[in-house]
Amino acid sequence: MDLTRRQFAALASSAAGAAALGMAGCSPSKGDADSESSDEHAEYRTPVSEGNITKVRTACGNCHNNCGMIANVKDGVIVSLEGDPEHPHGKGSLCPKGQAFLDVVYAPDRVTKPLKRAGERGEGKWEEMEWDEALDYIAERLTDIKENYGPEYLCYSNGAPVQNIVRNAFWEFYARFGTPNQAAVPNLCFVPRLVALNTTYGFRNEDDYNNADFIILWGANPFASMRPSSFMCYERKGCLSSLIDAMDRGVDVVAIDPICSETANKATTWIPIRPGTDGAMALAMIYTVIKEDLYDHDFVEQWCQGFDELSAFIEQYTPEWAEAETDVAAQTIADLARSYATTPRATIHDGNNFALQTNCVQATRAIAILEAITGHLDVEGGNCCFPDVIGNPKAVEMGNSAGIKTTVTVDTPPLASKYYPMLASGMPATLKAIETGEPYVPKAMMMYHTNGAITQAQPQRTIELLRKLDFIVVNDLFITETALQLADVFIPDCTFLERYDYRTYPSAQGTVVTLRQQAIEPRDGIMNTYDFEYALAERMGLAEGYPWTNQEEFITYAFTPCGLTFEDLKANPTKIVGTHEYRKYETGGLRPDGEPGFNTPDGKVDLVNLAFKKNGYDPLPVYVPPAASKSAHPDVAEQYPLVGINRRVVYYAHFKYRNNPYLREVRPDPVVLMNPADAEARSLADGSWIKLTSPFGEAKFLLQVSERVTAGVLWVDGGWGDPWDYEDSNLNVLVDGTDLDPVSQSPSLHSFLVEASKA
């Protein structure tokens, strides 16, 4: 295998593309791939009965894609799930998680009654409670904490927002309670990248694959995640069809990744890079663009601030310097920069691997600057601001990626602002406050749709520190490791098929709005989350003037700014609102005030970051080696010479669904991929269980010897560690939970030092 360049024949036809997707686990349903969105399809507007089967059109909620889904219901029971060929997102495709979700809805171990801890935390002893009893008990405990300490002593933690309800649930309640303290997982998501992008040019970009002539997939593996961009709806058959179409028409696709991933294997060119050094390569590409006068002079002069200072700063970051840091040849770096800069329609998709590094924010800043100075922002085939509330402040405003707007504002600064002023939320900052007592030690936490005890680096540290809190409520489907180790009260949740919710998608046509319809009644009378939230607010005297009293009213409240109601969406569950245009910086489409420019303090692309300068961070994208690397800690690397990288597979989402028997049948074990040379040096056999050890812990994995990983690098399955799977196989125990990105609290989940031995 040539480890510097891998060529392959692009998929020759859409049929070949479908076959490739099928191998990855995507199973398209029947339907017209070219059909338009729901306004032209009357049958989409309401559930359709076919004999004794009612077809309820909704949207999957297993991952961030939220593909269109049809639930086939008979006598109040879902009998099957399929992709919806009429929905613009997915057009009938549905991955294994979606197909197997009935095993979650009707799982025998799913909790359907509120539980109160009966023994010590971690013992797994519970007493069932009635819903009114649980509400009264939680209200009593939270009232005591508020009266004795203050509202800020309650922290809240909502998990990865794979459904909008995760962004919105309890938001109004927490605001009325008076707490500003979010102890969630933004440091593990795209949010660290969003901090970089918003402060550089004011929006989270989406990739215009449909018009691109050159595509760089950097630290992203969409052919495994089935997520080609951030939240974009490309209105193609299957989530990945936009990329497959680009390959079919001969577009060069470059994958920059330490691993020959599923995506790198399909790309025109694979560029292996040393883990955690992406920022160094991006800076060297900027150097080439500026030194060879390849930048867009008109765009830089009219729309950018700080170019002269950037030019002086970049002198130190030559391709030759970057070669020593990244293991990528200087010529390869320079050639890539030239190809990208001289192709008018080119896009870079930087993946969430950037968010799992201790230098992720500045690395993302470097890529954002590269996009800007080459003139690839918000143009055809570039990195665009498609209509969506988080991407475009002028687009239809509704509770979406940023969460709903609450009717009450909390003025108290969050405790996280003491440590991380630009991302003043997150579990690491909360843990630091508990550990140090500064600015104070919180007393309670409410956790919704999150497995926060084991998703962060050094989970045992997380558990030990959170056990110091007086009261913890966990709201989820199952008794996760978080619930087992921490919960004083467990509140069961509805699945996305048992409640209403919504989803909006940016698209080239406008904002696609979908009502996630309730297909069946909740099992055993489980309260849906919005009803539970309002009932809790009532008991605590916080309900006067509440903007909703039930889930249907909540949907209307969320869409009030654009004039839609629950009844409107019930009659027509998917519609397109607004329009899309390119170069919105010229027409005022990127700024709330309607003035030309970018949504930054000075209206420019801030090559010198004004927000960073204000908060004491380096305003230029200075490169710092990853914390877990030979460059940063040669003594540690000598003892732990292998570099581990977090791996995600299509069968699971984060830490979820490993108790699903169907998915476990096809992906039963936590796997680590190791290069043959590394395996031979350690006398480790393919198919054997091995132990990975780091300065912070150890974990066991099933070894797969493979040339897909370069020597010295391990590709390690993440997401294991719940009571129903391999509790001693949680990758996070190997990762430092304290040496984090100074801006975003991001740990080294994509670059951690380990050694391997026989289990």
C-alpha cells in the first residue's frame, strides 16, 4: 500500500454507488429519487391508512442526520420502520440504527416507571415511584437547594442534540429557576469548531458538494457516519449521494486522515497525517497561498481584516516545517494548497475529529482563514451559509440548533466563565469547580439524554467528582452507567416515535422544516418531556406565563417567529421556508442588521480574531502540538509509544444502542485496528483480546490487524462502557481529562498515548 497517495476508480454509476452504500449498512427503500419535497405530495401531509396499517411519516432521531422515516402502525403497535422516499433528507435511505429501532421501543429492559435510589450510588437498588410522587420529590429537593444556596447551585446537562428536543427540553425551566450553569458535552461535539468559525466569519458553514469541483474531507469519515456535512439536506437519494454524485462526475476528492478510513478508501487521494497536527498543515497551506500570491485579492481587500498581520505571522509556518510536524511531504502540502486555491469551486469539510483535540480551536481557525483568503466563502461549490437558524441570522428564526429562546434571561455568569470565557458551559469546567471549590461547588444536577459520567475523558474522575453533589436526576430510556453510578432519581423518557418534535435542515432550496410525528402512545404511560417539564414548573411555582403547557403547544411556541403552528405542521409535516442565495455578505444576508458584511464585530472576516484578543487568547492561529504527543511529552511517549484515535461506526451513535440485540449481532465487540508491524513487534495475534494501557487507565479490545492504520497508530472503537456491554472497554479511561484545549475544553480523544499488550 502506498501510504502517501491512494488512487481508485470513481464509482461508475449510481447503481455502483448504491451497492457501496449497501455494504456500509445503508438500505434504500423504494421511491423516486428525483421526487420533490412534501408540498407536491398530498399523501405526505397526514398519516395514510393502507388496509389495517397506518403509515406515519416522521423523522428518525438516532443521529444528527434525522432522515425521513415511515412508521407502519397496526392496532397501536409499530410493526416496521422504513425510509421515507418522499422526505427530502435521505429520500428513502435508512441506516441500521433506524431499521433496528423497534428493538429500542419495545426493549424488555427499558424503564417505564420513575425510580428512586434505594441503596448507595452504584449499587443498582431502586424503588418505583408514581409520576406525581416523583415530581413532588424532585420539586422539594430542588426548592431546598435554591432556598439554602441559590439557583446557580443547580447544574444541567443535556447530551448530544441528535434530536431538537435535546437542545430545548427544560431550557425554559432552568431559566425560570435561575441557573446559568450548563454542564453538557459541547467540548465533545462540533461546538469547539463553531467557536472558531463564528468568531472568524460569523457562521457555521455547510459544503456545497452539488456544485464543487474540488473537495477536501479533512478529519471526517462521512462514509462511516453517513453524515456528509454538518446538518445539510442535499435532497438526493441517500445521505451520501451528494458525494457519490461528485465522484461520478470526476471531482477530485482528497481525504486527510491518519487512517485509511472508509472515506479515504473511496477518495481520489488519501493523505495520511500524524494525529493532532492538522493545524500545522493548514498553516503551511496558508503560507503557500500567500507566498505564491494565490489568494483572492478582491475578497481579502474588501471583506477581510488583519491580512498584513497574518502575512507576517505565517512566515514561520513553511511546508518544510510542517513536513517534520505532520509527516506529510512539503511538496504534497504545497500542491494541495495550489489545487485548492486555484479551483474556483472548492470546499473543505473539516470533521468532528478537530473537536477531539487539545489544539482544535486554533486548527479550525486556520482552516477558516484558508477558506476565506482563497475566496471560497458562501460561493457556488464552496463553504456556504445555507438557510438555517444557526447558519444564517437572517433566515427563519425558530428553536433549532441554538435551542429555543427563553422568556426569562439569567444574568448570573456561569461558573464555567471563570475558566473558559468563550465556551462558558461544559462538564470539564463543572468538574474543575467541584475539584477546586472555585468559584463554588454546585449541589445538584439534572441530566437529560446524556451519558455524561462516561462520555468525558477520565470517566472515573467524572464519577468521583459528581458523587459529591447532593442530588442528581437522570432522564433517559435505560439505566445507563451514568444512571447507575449517579442518579438519585431516574425519570424514564419517551422515544422519538412516542412524542412530537421537529427538525430543520439547511438546504439549497431554503430551510427544510419537518414535524417529527408521534406514531404511537408512550409505553406504559411514560410522560413526554415537555409535559413533564411543565408539571415540574407548576409544582415549583414557576409556571405562570409559561409559553406552553404541553408538547403540541411547545411546537407552536418554537415556530412562532416564522408564523407556523403545530396545526400547520400537522397538516403538512415537511415544507421549505425561505430561500437561498450565494454571496450574502454582499447583500446583508449574513448580518442581523441587514448591512453588507459578515456577522462579526467589525463586519469583516477576522483573520486577526478580535474576540480571542478580548478574552486573552492568541488572536492568530498559533500552532501548539497536541497535548498527548511525542512533541509535547517525549518522556510519556517513550513509555506509551502508540497513538490512539477514536473510532465511530454506523451501527451505534455515541454510547447508545449497544443493548440493541440486532445491532450487537452485526457489531458485537469493541475493536482496535493495529498495523501488522506493531502487532508483530508485540507478539499480538489477529482476533485476540488485547489490553491498551495509558498513564490514566487501561481498557480491553478485540484486535484486528490491518494495513488501514499506519505504523504507530491505533484506531480504537469508542462508545463502550455501559452495564449491558463491555464496561472495561471504554476508550475514555485512556485519555487525560484535565489537559484540554484552552478555549473549548476539548480533550485528546483523537490523539492519546498508549501501549498495547496481551489481555
